Amino acid sequence: MISILKKTIPVLLCSVMSLSAFASLAYAEELTIDPADSFIYDEADMLTEQQETELGEKITETAEYINMNILIYVSGTTIGSHSGTVQFAEELCLEYFGYDADSIVLYMDLSGHDNPNYAPYDYIYTRNLARFYYSGESDVSDGGRIDAIFDYMNPYLPRCEEDVYSATEAFLNRLEMFYDYGPDPAVEYFYIPDKDMYAVIQDDNTILLQESKPKSWGLAVVIGIVAGLIAAVITFITVKMHYRFKSQPSSLQYMDFENAHLEQKSDMFIRSYQTRTRIQTSSGGGGGGGTSSGGGGGGNSR
């Protein structure tokens, strides 16, 4: 795996530098995840051989636990732009895991680890099912699960004193924790631009693709109630205006006073009943921004 990486990584970097387009692949229903395919590549040479081996084992365990591919890339090359970093992370994911697999790529920018003036930019790229579990939406108070993951990692990454081993452990720990939380309720769907389709997570943890944007039933119910109230008001005003200029007929017109004999006076009322039905509503927002091929994620400037 490492030898293959050494041959392919420079090609990917050159692709990012030139901003060349990456060919889109056909979408498949689902792929079986092999935890052994997950790995870490230390291009910046920040880890000892033993540390890299230990982290490789931990990555495999986490990949098996969350049933998603994981690639951690410790960069020793300066890309130079945030958009370039996003594109590189996406191309890494597509190169090693394909278009359809549930995958996560952590790009750790260590190219300027010995330069206190360097401004590193890390990025977490998520694909398919991973987008529903690890998003930048406001599921947690500090701005989303991805932000929470970086907040947990950053104490181990002070400028010029980065502890990549501990930061990686923190990353894997948070992947498992948020997986235990279940899908992010802040993400009901996400849009895949190059497929012009919407991805929705099902109860069985599979992804359904559909051509139209998922309906927000909460909004639809509110609109229906408002429309009903407006119609009721208009009907009331119309009826009232209709009878406003007509005199009400008197019962005296039909009375024969000579033959009328009133023995008992009584009032009769017609009781009216009103039935109310509670309407259940739901609310929620769509997924966050993504790449042209449908990936998502979020970055962190240190």
C-alpha cells in the first residue's frame, strides 16, 4: 500500500496544483467495506515506524466499528489554497475507495510544522453515509460534529509542537463517539450536483437517491393551516356581506293571532359541537455544502 501511495500521491498533487477535473464514476447501490483497506500515510514523516503501525491497527479497528473506510493523510507538501486542499482530499477518497463507498479522509497539514508563521489548514472529507454521521451542520452547540472533532484534536497540534499520534487517536475516538450518537439530525438529505439527485438516509442506514428535493412536511402543514384560516375568513366575510342588506323575516308574518293560544313559554337551544384534531409536524434542514461529485466535509485553520 505505501509503495503504491508513493507512486500515486505525486500524480494527485500535480492534478490539484493544475486544478484539473477529476472524472466522475458511475453510482452504485452499495459497496461492502473492508476495514483492512483503511490506512494512514505519513508523508510529513511525523511518526515513528512503530507509531505508524500502531495507528494503522487503531484505524482498522475504528473502520470496522463504524463500517466506513478511513484514510488519514499527514501532508508534508504545501497545497497553497483551501479549495485545493478540498479537491485533493476528494481525489484521495475517490482514488482509493471509489465513488460509492462510505468513506472519510482526514487531511492533516503538517507541511509547515517547523515554521511558526505558517498557517496550516486541515480538512475532513466525508462521502455517502459518512456525510450523515459527520457533518458541519449545527447538531452540537459549537457548530457541528466536524468542528467538534477538530476542537478535540487541536490541543494536540500546537504550532511547531504537533503531536500527530495523539491527534489521530483523538480523531478516531470522536468518529466512534459520533457513530454511537447515530445519524446527525441536522442533515436530512444532501444534494449530489453531478448526478442532479438528492440522497436521503433510510431507517436501515442505507441511502436512497431521488430526483426531487425531499418534502418538508412541517412547512407543508403550516402552509395548509394558514391557507385554511384565510379561506375561512374570506368565507365568513362573504356570508356576512350577503345578509347585511337583507331584513330578517319575522315569525309574526305566519301567526294567526285569533287562533293562537300560548299556554307555556320555553326556550330551545341547539347545542353545537366542535371537534379538533392535532396535526403532527416535523422540521429540519438539509445537508451542508459539498463537492461536485457529492462529497461533503469541513475545514479547520490552525
